[in-house]
Amino acid sequence: MGEEVKVFGAWGSPFSSKVELALRLKGVPYDYIEEDLNNKSSLLLQYNPVYKKVPVLLHKGKSITESIIILEYIEETWKAYPFLPQDPNDKAMTRFWVNFIDGKCSSAIRKVAFSPEEEREKAVEEACECLKTLESALNGKKFFGGDTIGMVDVVALFIAFWLRPFQEIKGLELLSSEKFPNLFKWTDDFVSCSIVTELLPPRDKLVAHIKAHLSK
């Protein structure tokens, strides 16, 4: 049965990448449509008229937007490789960490990128506090999901791959093996998984992309 699954994304977007990763983990075939975010296609604007951004999941002609909502949809639609636990308490805790990473953690790191120089030190402290919390949450586990990649890992993909080049460009030290050994090891273990490695953009290309984005 043809699922007619399409993903509208952008190669440099961690939000797009985590949707693709979720589909790949579940073994769902899909067509990928690359969007030029400086010249958005009429289809993207048609399928996401409210936010006008990627990612957009198109399934059987119906569009789903916003990456976390898309991940929930993928989990509910395709049962192979469940990345949310079945136990209600564990599921609630997973959603807590998803919201923490997608909300507070993302916001803190974004603030480091775009805050004025005089506010930079405070922004770095806030971001490091978020990373410290994630360091504790790992608590010796290989992945946030335990021995296998789960929902929290997928949502934290931007920390695993996008954060290191970002901090190098900015001349900052947010994540290091000395400060956060558990989290640092998790990033290495996560991005070295073949299913993740195949998905990630070339690092040099990503560095140039981040530099261009920060200079705007």
C-alpha cells in the first residue's frame, strides 16, 4: 500500500532532520522535497499557510506541521520501532524532556547566538544550566531512551550535531567532555549511529551555513 509520504525540509535545519530521522527509524519510505527558505515554494505555503516554514509532513495528501507534532503523528501512525514508552508515567516523563529541550533548552541556546555582547555571559550561563540538567537526565545511559534511540534523542538532535560547530564559530565553550562528560559521549554515540550519520549534512557545509545565518 502506498503511503504517499513526503517531507518538505531544508538541509541545514535540525527540525527537518529530526522528522526524517523518525521516519527512517520506523522504516517508512518517503520523498524529500528540499525548500529554499529564501524563496519558498507555493506548495510549502499551501501546506503550511500559518507559519510558512519547514518541516511539513505530507501523508496521503494531508499536511502536518511543527516538528514535535509531526513526531507525535509519526509515532501514532506507524507502530514499528516505538520511540515513546508504553508506561503512562514513563511516557509523561519523556514528553516532559521533549518539552524541556524543544522549549527552554532551544530558547537558551538561541539566546546565546543572538543576544547583545553585554548579555552574552548571562545567556551562556543559562544555556549551560540547561545542558547540566540534560547531563543529569542521561544518568549513565547510552541514550535518553536507554539502550536505543528514543523520542528525546530525536528531539535533541540539534544538540548532538549542530551545537559543537555553533560554539566553535562563536568562540564559546558550552558543551565539552570536561564539563559534561555524559552528554558529550552521548553526542558521539548518537551521531556515529549509521542511521543518523547518513542523514546529517557535511560538517564544512553546515559551518558555512551557520556562519551565514548568524551574520544576518
